Amino acid sequence: MKPLNYAILKHFTKTKEACADDVIEALKGDYGDFKGLKKGAVIEALMTAEANGLLEETRSILDKSGDLVVYYHANEEGAATINKYID
């Protein structure tokens, strides 16, 4: 099993875009018991990946509760870098 942050990054090479809730839903089968698979921790991982140039923000919306939901995607270069280092 990959480390959780690797799995989060790898998820973006297999999907057009995703938000933190999408990532949690996609990974909860394998990583559901990990403390790092909480919304705040996943948002932090996504923001770090964006700051490092691996992900880009695609859009943001307000959900029904008025919370900001940010969607990200891995552009071609980011996906290539992720795939180069993570199997």
C-alpha cells in the first residue's frame, strides 16, 4: 500500500478533477482508518501539492452549507511528475 499522500497525488492522474471530499470518497476503501484521511488533512495535502506545482486549482464553489469547495487537477506536467516518482 502506498503512503496516503502518494495515493492522494496518484488519484489526480486518474481523474479529470476532484475536491477534498471526492478524494476522501475515492480512497476510503483502502485508507478509511488513516487519521490523515480527514477533510482538513486532505485539504492541506492538496494545497501543498498545488504550492509545489503538482496540482492546479480548476474552480471553486460554495456548498449548501456555505463552505468553500476547491477543485484541483493535475496538468500534463504535474501528472508526468507524479507518475515519474509514484507507481
